[in-house]
Amino acid sequence: MHPERLPDVRPSTPAEPTANPDPTSDLHGHLPSLRVALLQQRRFRIQQLADLRAALPVDAVQEEVSKTLRRGARTALADIEAALQRMDRGRYGRCVHCDAAIPLERLEILPAVALCMACQRAQDAVS
């Protein structure tokens, strides 16, 4: 009768540190696709503003809605332009308030984002 062979058991080792602790360390490779996303968003906002200017509101309510949409589109366009400028200056992916790295996942979702989550929360709390 042969005893069952037990699997080799090796002592566990502590987990190795992650190779990329900086959340923006692989940002460089994603810059071209993020630039394309920003440029697409810029084209959309420019067209949206042109369409809103061309629309003739029929009443005061429609005029107020149009004003609100134009204001939002102008703000979004300014954010996009600022993000493209940060990209050109090599500052893209850093919080404009505290200089912390903005995680790539956040930039992929909101390419024009200028604040890290902590600063965004602080700003939202004040607003």
C-alpha cells in the first residue's frame, strides 16, 4: 500500500510590490487615443454650439433651455481646450489643484477631467 503523494508545499512569500505604483505610469502610451477622444468631443461641442445658435426658439421657455445648453456646451468646450493645452505642455494626467496623478481609468472615462477624485469631491462639497 502506497501512501498518497502530497503536493509540494512551498513556503509562501510576501506579495511582490506592483511594478507600476504610479497610476499615470502607462499614460504615455494612451495619450494618442485620449487626444483623439478630446478632439472628437471638441468637434461635437463646436457643432452643438453652431446648431444651438442657428435654432430659433419659439418661446421664453425654449430660449431659457437653449441658453442653458449653450452655457453647458461652452463650459465643456473650455474644459476640452484646457485638457488639450495640458497635454501639449506635458501636464495632462495631473490634478491642476494638487498635482496628484489622475488614474488612467478616470481619464479614459472623462478625458477632459482636470481634478483628481479628492479635489473633485472637495470642489463638489463647496458647490
